[in-house]
Amino acid sequence: MPTYSPSDIEARWQAAWDEAGLFRATRTADKPKYYVLEMFPYPSGRIHMGHVRNYTMGDVIARYKMATGHNVLHPMGWDAFGMPAENAAMAIGGHPKTWTYDNIADMRAQMKPLGLSIDWSREFATCDPEYYGQQQSLFLDFLEAGLVYRKNAQVNWDPVDMTVLANEQVIDGKGWRSGAEVERRELTQWFFKISDMAGELKSALDGLENWPAKVRLMQDNWIGESRGIEITFHRTDGNGTIQCYSTRPDTMRGASFIAIAPDHPVAKALEADRPEVAAFVDACRRMDTTEAAMEKAEKKGIDTGLTVKHPVYDDIELPVWIGNFVLMDYGTGAVFGCPAHDQRDLDFARKYDLPVRNAFYMPGDMTDVATEALVPAKTETVSFIDHFADITDVTSQEAIDATIDWFEARGLGVGQKQYRLRDWGLSRQRYWGCPIPVVHCDTCGVVPEKKENLPVVLPDDVDFSTPGNPLDRHPSWRQVPCPKCGNGARRETDTMDTFVDSSWYYARFTAPRAETPTDLEEAGYWMNVDQYIGGIEHAILHLLYSRFFARAMQITGHLPETAIEPFDALFTQGMVTHEIYQTRDAKGRPVYHLPEEVSDGKLADGTEVEIIPSAKMSKSKKNVVDPLGIIANYGADTARWFVLSDSPPERDVEWTASGAEAAYKHLSRVWTICDRIGAMDKDAPGSGDEDLLRAMHKTIHDVTMGVESFGFNAAIAKLYGFTATLQKSRAGYGAQREAVMTLAQLMAPMTPHLSEDIWAHQGGKGLIATAPWPVADDAMLISDTVTLPIQINGKRRGEITVPADMDKTEVEALSLASEPVQKALAGGVPKKVIVVPGRIVNVVV
RNA sequence: GCGGGCGUGAUGGAAUGGUAGACAUAUCAGACUUAAAAUCUGAAGGGGUUCGCCCCGUGUGGGUUCGAGUCCCACCGCCCGCACCA
């Protein structure tokens, strides 16, 4: 047999799997189903190591589940709409559509050599009219169900991408993709009513036991529940009321002003008659264009001259101010200011000389608030000053609850939960996205497109020579008859946020060619996704939107009731990182070098490079390793083995040339062992058969546990260990053959090609991919004797080997008789002896 | 500021409260070779040693326990998420 030659092996077995149709999923009644899904890729045109790691993990699970008797669905598709296609069209010419489909073809060709157990017959791209047409159909159903609406709102405007962003897409005041400072603009936009489900999306997090706690917590914080009360303040001029939301009604006695948002209706009403108010409101709008500026902006206000009555103390009147810090879209857009117990209110009060009144003091310290607000922790007890609800000796939280009850009982306010989560704005002023299927008619208003007219297909003849939305400039595409009255009308030119596309693709995979968005029977069988795998960067956006969509699809009859939460288990994998190699040019600017240009810390011309610690692979830093190169040199199995080794899957793994080399060496070693065993004398007696088989069963046990618990690195360590044992074994042919075939099976989820080859060489029946997973024999896991460490006062001082089933008292007697214990006792009597059967003996002297 | 996580050899990392450092990398030594590479075998936390062993050791300090990397408390450092949210 020649040396290990992955390129021959891999192509051959991939063909064999294809021919057997091994990964094509169909419904069956005789096996439990298992749906494993990795977050589908954006077709950038090239796969990177992150993809390799992500899909390899999913593939390990899929192949393992297949071997353990599951009916596995493991699909793949393309998250194909989005800005890069348009940017490419603008930068290098061409069309987003050609660019995208060419990339998909390239990437599919790059992925196939990895030998993933994917059902390619279910493949689709979100930019296929077949897919986005169904998405438009969903949109219309959501619209009818009141889950989508249109409103005029302040939106986050990305001035570089020239489009609107969702709140979730604004990071540190900058666009998530362009990095540009986000501006506020007022536009009419479509919104998903995700905020209606805030409470449900939050409370259901508790049920997601197989999600990382971190992701649940991030979503929890993002949804952000607060309990409080909406209190009615009556205007002293008799012109109605102002509603204020507060989480601290217990400080009501200290209320000394009301602050309303610049866009509050009361403020807007004053603009016409009061130029100084209009000027202030206008300044608020113009000055605070960027999110970043808003965060730093000084707290400013203007007195409206209006006053309201204190809801409890009739004799107190509170001035109404407009404050630049009050947000119209949180709570009621109006707050009461209690300077004594809120730092921001105190700063505001000192600046504008408003009264500061304590509602309570710390026990034993009746000092009035001066420059620092008195804010007790929820569990702290404070001394209230003649509190109207008559509370004494209660914690801050109890005071809040009692006050809410008191207000509600008198009809002065209503207890409420308030969420931070806002509705999801989905309109984007882009070409390369799913058209929003509505028509604007001068007589009928906004009219949904008729379902029989779906899909509303993107026009191909568009011009990218100027920035902005080419659909807007298209000569004819917009002109359509109104679906209602038939008169001339205009198509909506906004397209959907690309996060809409990825919010339901998992459901579409269950019936990718259905003529409705989903097929309830297929979805009922395959959903939910049993194991979802992807990056932590989607902890909020994609996963929250998908959870909303699953609920919305259920309401509109597109998913069965069982599929409320789409992803039963979630695993967030770490990135693949690499060192960065840098030199400086004549002007001292950094110049980066690809890993293959560097050896021994030097370039080919001998220049030393500066090594910058490992970071996410990125083209700009040139710290990238191309999977195709690795596969060409070492084969897919080596790449797969490496990305699973060394680091726990949830953590980052650093790609090193030596590590990749080591993976290849190991696979070669396994190959050589298989070869050696094949050449063995079949009848020659061996020695140590039982030891080898015991080690084998222990490995079956450990690797199974490792794969089940996403401990791939630990499983691989055990496989290294067993390989070394097998390599040194002098056991007979039968035992060695059994050992190497089991080794191949245990490695098969990670290195499927090599495993198939070993299996075939050793005369295994059929394909290893379909062979049932080995089961550890419990009897072989228990040995006859066991070596127990002996501790004296908790420190290891020796060991004894005893029969595994030896009685506890006998073990104790033997331990006491052992040399180290005798030495430590020096003729005395131990204070205590602890014997943990099969584990350890501890003697306290 | 609020919420959460993590600190283990030169490096990546193992370790249901039970022999800390598995496995891998890098390093060193040996075998094979004219030599190198490849391959194989072995060493290796720090310090001491009369070569029997002994002492110290999982960020720091305390605690619980027969026994703590693991549990509890405080502190230090790093990382992540959120933040004008009333």
C-alpha cells in the first residue's frame, strides 16, 4: 500500500456517498428525526477557515446522529441578498445577480471537497425568486394579521450605505456594516411588530435550556423589561393631561418638575405660538444628528410655562419642561423629575434652579440631598417622610410595589411593564433585496400586491453609476396598476432588510420546493432544528428575529404549534484566528504579510517580521489561510481534524502551520497502522489482546461522551491516546483489526474519507457512514484491579493496587498497612480514614 | 454605571469536589542514516535532595471540606454584552 494520499481517497469516497444518495433526507416513521443546521453563509465568493470549522462541527453531529440511528436532515443554502453585491457592482461593474450566482457556484465547488454530509437537493439561495416570492407571501399574511405596519418614524440613517438601519444594526452609534456615524432621519417605514411579543420572547428564554446562558442573557438584556407605572398628571390650565412613566413612584413626594420629549405632542402644540420653544425643539433635532453625539450631549431644557398638579399633593404644582434627554419612543415620552433621588434629574434641577425635595432619607441620616442624588438599592430600607401610602420599614422595592398598588386603587395610574425592545424597521433603500410587495395608489393608498402576482421580481436592467436605490430611478419598474382600483399606481421601491431572509430559511429547508412558504406536514415532521450552530455575533439580531418569525409564522398558519421556538439547541462556535506578520514601509506604516510568505519569523529576503498576537482572520491583516490550499496539500480530513483539535469548540482556535502538520501526521500514522495490520500474519498469536480491547472500549465510551457534549477537542485527545496504544500493541490480528476498525468508526464523523478507506481495507461491510456507532461494553470498562492513590492529610503519598470489588474495610486495612501510611503514623493511630471506592484513600493523621 | 464570563507549564488546552498539567505544539536527548529530512523511542511545572524521596505550585487573600483548579466571600487583572431606558 502506498503512503497516505488524501486527494485520491477523498474524491473516491465523496463519489461513493453521492452515488448511494446517502445524505438525501426523506420523512420516515421508523427512525427519530434529527435536524442539524449551521448558519448559512453569505456568498462572498470564497470559503474561509471559519466556514470550515462551522460546517465541520455540524457535520460531526450529523454523521454521529446518522450512525446512532437518526433520520438526519442537514441542508445548506445561501444568504444571498445584501450590500456587498451592490458594492461590487458599483466598484467593478457587472450585476449583483451575476456576481452573487457566480460566487455561489464558486463557493459550492469549494465546499464540496470538504465531504460534508449535506442534502444538496434542498439547496436554495434567498435571492432566488422562488424563495423571496414566498417571503413576499409571508409578508402579506403578516400584514393582514397586523404583524407589520407602516409609520413615520425617526430612523437610523447610514449616510455611507444610504439606507436605514434597525436599532440592532447600530453599534456604538455607527452602522454595523459601513462603520459610518449614524444619523437620525424621519421617514415612513415598514415595521414588524416585534415589541408586541417582547414579554413572550423574554419569558420563553427560560425554556431554552440548550442555548448558551450567555446568549439568553444577551437577549434578555436586549429586550430589557422594567416594571413601573404610568401616572396621570392634570394640567392646571385644564387642557388635558400628561402621562408619565416611572419605575420609581416611591419618590413621588420629591417630584419637582415634568420633562417631556421634544417630539412630544404637547411640545409640538406649543411650537406655533412660542418661537423660543420652536427654536429649542428645532435645535434638538438638528444638533443631535448622530447617536454618538446624543450620548455625550449636555442635558438641556426649556420651560414651557405650563404646569401640572401633583397627583397626590393638591397644593403642589410642577412646571413642565422640554428636555433634550427625554426619548419619545420609550415609555410615554414624558417623565417626572425627582432631583433628590435621580442624578440626572438633580443635575438638571441645579442647572435650572428647580426645587430639590427628599422623599426619604437613609435611616439615621436626615441629610438633604446636595450634589449627589440619594438612590437606594432595591433591597435597602429607607426612612420615608410622611409617605402618602403610609409605608414604614420596607425595602425600596416593597415601597415601589406598595406605591403602585396605592395609585392603582385610586385610579391615579396604571402599573405597567415597559420593554426596551423597539419594533423592527425592515425597509431598506437598496436594490439587492426582497421587494416589499405593496403598491402606492393615489386613490386607494397603500395596497398589498395580489398573491397571484407574486413574486414581485427585481428588474435586471438597473444602473449603479450613482449612489442610492436604483429601483427608485428605474424608468418603468415602479409603474403598475393598483391591485384594488386598477388605475396607475407606483410600486414600493424599498426592499426588505436581509435579516428577514434569514429569519425563516430554516423552515423553508423542510420543504424547499413547496408552492407555499412552508409545507405544514414537512415542517411538522422536521421542525424544530435540533441543533443549530453558528457564531456568537448573531446572538441578538438573527436569533431574536428568527424567534419572532417562528411565532409570527405560527400565528399566520405557516408553522405548526409545536414550532414556536425554532432552535431547540444552539451552539455558538469560536473563530479561527492566526498570528499577524507585519513589517514597516519607509514611512513607518505597517505592511502585512501572508503566512505563506513568512518562515522562521523572516521573509524570503531575510527581513524579520513583527509578530502580532492571533486575531480573527481578515484579508486586510493578511493573516488568512486559504482552506483550498490546505485541502490541496493535506486533504479535507486534515483540515477537519485540525479545526476540531486543541481548542474547545466554543472558543477561538488559532491556526498554526505546525498544528496542521501534526494533524496530517496523525492521519498518516493511522493509515500506516491500518496498512501494518492488513499485512499481519492472521494466525500468529499475539499478546495483550484484552488490554487493547479494554482500551478500545474505554475510548468508545470517552469519544461518545465527547461528541455528545461538544467536547470535540477532548474526544480527539482520546483518539490520539488510543492510536498510540494501538501503534504499540502486540495483540493478535483479530484484536488489532477490531481496534483499527473501531478507531476508524470513532474518527468517521471528523475524518470521514480516511475512515471509509480504512473500513474498506479491513473488509468492513458497506459504507462506514451507514455502519452503526460502536457501543462500549460496560464489562470491558471495569477492570479486575484498580490502583488507588493514598493521600495523607489530602496529599498524595503513595498508591495501592487492589481487586476492583474489594470491600471498603479491607481496602482501609491494606492502606493502613502500606508503607507511606506506616511511616506517617509512626506507631500512632489515624484520626480518620476516608475510602472512596474505586477512587482514592485519604488518611488523616 | 448595570449585567455576565474568564485567569492552570514556553504555547493551545485536560481534569463528575478525589493522583493537577491528559492530548497537541514548541524544546531537548536517543535510535535509524555517510548526513539531513521523514519515522520511531524517551525526557520535561518550579526548587531541593543523602537519589529513598521532600517542599512549593491552577491570578491574590481568606473560608467550607478528610480532600478545592473546581464550592463560598473579598480583592486584582483581562474579555464580552447593555447603557440619557425615566
